[in-house]
Amino acid sequence: MSTHLSRPSYAAVLRVPHARRTFTAALTARLSYGTVGLAALLSVTRATGSYAVSGAVLSLFGATTVFLMPLRAALIDRHGPRRALLPMSALHGALLCALAVLTWRPGAPVPLIAVSAALAGACAPPLGPTMRALWSQLVADRELLRRAYSLDGVAEELLFVSGPALVGVLVGFAPPAAGLVLSAVLNVAGTCAFVRSPVLPGPCPAPARHRRGGLREALPPAVVALGTGLSLSAVQLLVMAFATERSYDTALVPWVLGALSAGSALGGLAHGAVRWRVATRTRLCRFAACLGLVLVPAGLAPGLWTLAGAMLVAGAFVAPALTTAYLLADETASEGARTRAGAWVNMGVNAGSSVGALVAGLLAGRLSSAVCFALAGGTALLSALAASRRVIGTAGTGTGSAKAGSAETGSAGSVEVGAAAPQR
């Protein structure tokens, strides 16, 4: 279940035995997380007639999905993906269908809708962390593994762009609750195909000293993921505030945010195309710091299109930062805690996204957009500083494995472009 190539490329990632089949199944299941948010928002709003209720229900769903993820990941590490993922996915799908039935027509009891949404989130299988943990077993070569993680990150971002578009097409001829049924079908069908992959590992119980969930090892990358999530979700609201402040047509805002997404996709692909000689931990902090340094002055842009250019540059550091965070979590995690380590990073970025929008909303009405952009960038800078200090404090503790050490050799500060061009 491993491969070693001296000239790795994105095509080489998909040529790893069983990789294409397994990755496709995982992406099918993960597409449900791109469709379920908008589907739940539209269906609950239609059923209750209240945006406040739909927002609260969506928050409940998000909270149970995000904050219980390390617990669900621990079950996967302990019992293996085959035994743990299927029951989670079946329960998740059944609860989404129950939510669809409740919201198919107006008039359902709000408490019942809220409970169904919260339980559906609590059962959501952590497919992203599981797939990333599997990449580290499929691929032994660290350069090829970095490409696999970059490919995974870019593909995941595309899912969250295409998912809402898919729901938008569906609600053109069906009730919004049909989007919840679609999400359930995607999740269950994709998970069933994923667990049938012959490369999935069996149970791998962690030693007693590692049963606390791998948080100690995953803390530096989780801190950066948290700061990145905070900054990005704040920026999405602040671009709107910037446009309103300067009397631009708000219909142009999606194009500015599109530049951020495009920059992230390009940055993610470029990150995989470069053969880095910088330690993974150092690289992580530098990416987060660069993101912050671009965002801090972004609010001083003279116009919306200049801001779009700044967002394109800022985005170029987003996917590399998150990809490197997952790589560092994998490098430092013990053999029986890799899924949990990735889940802590995933939880960090999602928790940051939830809090960032709330804080930005509170500040945007009181401070200028320039100050708010500076604060958003400062958050990313602080996360880089905190992670670097945490790394310095734990570098000698021996939490990383030998493979982590091998990834940190070479001269710091230099990069080498890989021979093979990135391709999808």
C-alpha cells in the first residue's frame, strides 16, 4: 500500500494502486457537506418562515458536526474505518431524511427540526480526516504525499463551490427539502463505496499514552487552522462592508470572493508543485504569516478591483497553510491517532470560520473596514506566532516520528520547483 517515486506529480498520485477509486468514493460522500448547508437553510426557512430559526438550526447542525468530530475520529482510529464509518453514515443519512420529511411542507414543530438537525450533525462521518489519514498509508514518499494532500485540499474546495450550485439547480424543480435527501444519498452511497476499498486499514487501538485524542501533537497546526478560519470568514463579510462603505454595487462582491477562492486553488496546486527544503513546521508558520501580512493592509485598497487583487494574493497562502497544517498533524501523530490529529485541525478551521463571521459582524458596524481587515490579518499573524512558539516548546519532546524528522532536513529558506508540472 505504498509507493516511492523520485519525480512525483499529481498524475502519479492518482496512479497509486486503488487511489483513484478510493478518492472518488470519498469525494462523492464529501460532496454532501457542500450541499447540506444550503439545502438545510432553504428547507428550514420554507418550513418555518423564519430566517432566525433557520440560522439557529444551521448553527446547531454546524456545532455538533464540528465539535464532536474528534470524538467520531477516535472511533475510527480505534475500530477502523469499515466498522465505524458505515453506522455513522447510515445514521447521518437517516436523520437528514427525517429532517427532509419534517421540512417538506410548512408547519413542522421547530423543536423537532432542531433536534433532528443537531443529531444529524453529531453523526456526520469525518470523511476528510479519514481520507487524509489514508493518504499517508497509501503513499510512502513524502513529496508525493504532499501532492496528494494538495490535490485533496483543492478538490475539497471545489466541492464547496459546486455543492451549493447543485442545490440551486435542484430547487428549480423540487422542494428545498429534496436537497437534504440528495445530501443523504451522496453521503451514504459515497461512504459505502469508500469502505469497500481494499486499502482501508483495520482497527488500530492507540497505546494508553495516546488516548487523549492526539491534541498535544496536533496543537500547532490546529492553532494555525483556527487563525486561518477566523481570518477567512471575517474577510468574506468585510469585503461586503468595504463595497458598501465605498458605494460599490454589492453584486460585484462575489467576484472579489471568487478571486480569493481562485488564489487558494492556484496556491494549493503550486504548493504541491514545489519541492520544499524548508521544515514542515517552519513552512506552516510562514504561510500563515504571509496570509496575515497581505490581509493587514488590504482594507486600504483604493478600489474594489485592487481589493480583488489583494484577495487573489491572500488566497495563494490559504490552501498551502491548511494543507501544511494537515501534513504536520500527520507527521507528528502516533500510528493510532492520525485520524484524530487531522480531525483537530479540521475542527480548528471550522470553529474559526464560525466565530470569525460573528466577530466581524459585530465589529464591522463600529469600525472602518480598513481597521477590520487589519484585525483579521493580525489574527493570522498571531496564530503563526503562537504555533511557532508552541513548536519550539515541543520540538524536543519526541512527539514526531522519524518520518517527521526526515521531512525537515535540508536548508531552510530554499525551494526547488519539481520536475513534473502540476496537473488535475
